Amino acid sequence: MRSRKVALLAALISALACAPVDGPRQSVERGDGAPPSASAPAAAMPGAPGIGDTDFPKDGNGGYDVSHYDIAIRYTPATKRLDGVTTIQAAATQALSSFNLDLSGLDVRQVTVDDTPATYTRQGDELTVRPARPIGNSSRFAVKVSYSGVPEPAKDQGNLGTYGFVPTADGAFVASEPNGSKTWFPANDHPADKAAFDFTITVPAGVTALANGEMVGQPTTAGGKTTYRWRERNPMVTYLATATLGKFELRQGRTPAGIANLAAADPRFKSSLDRLYTTTAEVTDHWTTVFGPYPFGSTGGVVDDYAAGYALENQTKPLYGGFDPGESIIVHELAHQWFGNSLSIRRWKDLWLNEGFATYAEWLWSEHKGRRTAEAIFTQYHSRPATDPIWKYPPGRARPDDLFNQSVYSRGAMTLHALRKAVGDQTFFQLLKQWAADHRYGHVTTDEFVALSERLSGKELDALFDAWLFQPRRPS
């Protein structure tokens, strides 16, 4: 299946490098043209320390919405030291006396809000910032955090394994789902808050830095250090941000349909580079005929020499950790560019909208290639005995302690095939394209998908979705 979490996925990687902490910074213009105190009401209150996801109550933060991250990091593989300056542009959704950012482990040196020093405190993974003056409701502001240290990746004893910023012998492997971005930059670390990203990454000469989006200009080398600049101009959830660093062989060009394509492989996996490049091009172009226009400026993939045991659909550059990815895994991760990346979940309980769709894409690809039909794959799964654990885990309500359960993937895909059989191919494939178009770059919920399915089909489908997504038993 896909993403890290499940051992059938394979690993991610994406070599991005570090940037000078003294690089150029983007300024922020306030919407009200005045300092926060000019518009801030007396009733300014602290922003909530969580974004409101009951399954992950400490993830994300309330009181503001991020529009842009400017991440500048220097990283030295020999010492594993990271020095960073992250500037966050945001708008207050309430009058703020203070607000929180998610940041794990790293030492904070300074925080400013609109270029004015701010006080701050740390408690666990929460960085609480108190600006010199309150920030008014709807006011835009910029917070800049300077920090350094040795990143400590997140570790989960369940099916997540190790994730976040993972130091390697020649760089770093960066795959952050579900909440590992806080291991290398301060953020509103929850998929409910999407933003554009700029990366400036400085690393020792000879190390390649790969990040999301497209490279801005050419790398520059001075004093034994090389700086790379990348930009993802389309909204992205924080867990898809990557700065994968190391020694890589690259192949760049365009797909037959004209989409920019970049494949990268650690020298150990050099033999897989051409196949990764050509398969990525073929699959990306095909999905545009099934799901609609490709939502981003480039496609690609990265194979790193880190035995992560999983893959992650990092936006524009899926990461494959320590193995030569098979065709079905590439198919899965690229389908996520539509379902999971362009269309993002607002709460983790709806994870089947990411994983079920990407898994069903594997079935559609098999059908497209004249191999097994989606119906045959569906039937094989459905033939499992009623006592099989897959039936006891309703995928419509992903569990925080077992997010990436096989049911979320396979039974999620079965839900889509059951829907296809109920509404017919013409309506089903129209539904996929309209779903992707209606919510492009936005957020989605299960209720919204059910509503669109019923509207396009003219059928009442509550019983179908209830049986496949919410009942702890095998549907008939």
C-alpha cells in the first residue's frame, strides 16, 4: 500500500539540502496597514495549543492560519547539526495575546513577530510565542524562529516506525507523516492548515538537496558549501514537506504530456533510476486522463539508501526508502498527488480518503494494463473469512493508535469498488474527476464524498457507505 506506516509500501527519500540561515527573507504586509496593537481588541486571548483534532489533540495550533513557510537550513552530515531560520506568514483567526508553534527537540535562539523581539517558552513539543503587542483578529503577521541542534526523528512503537528528519551517513531522509515536520522546522503541524513553501538549503559541496516543488535558479557553491533553493507554490500540508539530503544520481526532463519530471536515486540504486523516471512519467500522464489535470508543477520520485521500510508521497517527489520501488508502489504514491496532496483530509479519522483512493488506483492500473481486473481483486479480498481482522476495523474512522491499518487501505479501496458497482462506470469515473476538481488544493471529508456520490448518481447511498466504512463486520 502506500506511505510509510505499512511495510508493503516502500520508502521515501528526497534529497534536499540546507540553506544559509542568513538568506533573504520575504516581508509580510499587514492587511490593515498597522501594527497589531492598532487593531487588536482588548479581549486578545491565547491561541489554542491544538488545532481541534480530537484524535491528535496536541497536533497543530489554533488562533491563526498559515499562508507561507520560508525555511532556511544549514545541515552538516558529519556532525548531524542543523541550523535553521523559519519565517512563517500567517493571519490571525482571533485576537491573539500569544500563539503556539509545534517544534520538537531543537534549541530556539530567537523569536520575532513582525521584526520585533517576542518572548517565548517551551513545554514538550509546544513553542509558545508572546508578541510584544497583541495581534488583532484577521491581522496578518510574520513570525521568525531561529533554532539549531541535532534533529531527533520521531519514533512510534506501532506501525509508524521512525519518521521525520532522519539523519543518514551522507545526509538526511525526511518523511514526516503524520506529525514529524516539527522535528526540523517550527510549524502548525497538522494537515488542516496548508501553505506554500520556500526552501533554502545549504550543505557540504557534493551533497544534493531535494525539496518539494521546483528548483529556483541553480545551486551556488562557495567556501565548500552548496546552497539549493526550491519552491512549492501550491498549498501543501506540513507532513509532505521534505528536505532529503545525500549523494544522488539525477535524471530530469518532461513526461510525454509535458509535465516536468525529476527522478533521483542513491548510487546504490543507480540501476533503478531510468525505470523510476520512465514509470513515473507514464503513470503521471495516465492519471491525468482518469483523475483530471495534474495539480502541481512537477512530478518525480527519490530512492534513498535508508532502510525505512516504507514510501511516502511527498508532494511532487514521492520518497522510497531503501529499496527499488515496484510499479504498483509508484502508481500508489503518484495517485496521492491528487488524493491526499491536492485534496487533503481535515481530520485524521478520514484517512481512507487518502489511502483507499491510492490503493484503488493500484487496482485501476492493473485493469488498465490488461492484468487482473478491479473486480477480481475486490472478489479476492471479499473472500476472506468473516473472522479476518480486516472486517473488525471499520476504515471510515481511522484509529489514532493504528492509523495505517490494512483496512484503511484495502477495505477503503473496496468501498470505492462497491460504489463503482452501485452507480456504474460512467458515473463513477465522472465522480473521481469532479471530486478532484471541486476540492483542488483544499480539504475534504467523508460526508462531502458521500454527498457528491449521491448527487451525481441520484441514489441514496448511506447504507452502502455505512456497511463498508463504519460497520465492524464483512459487508454482504
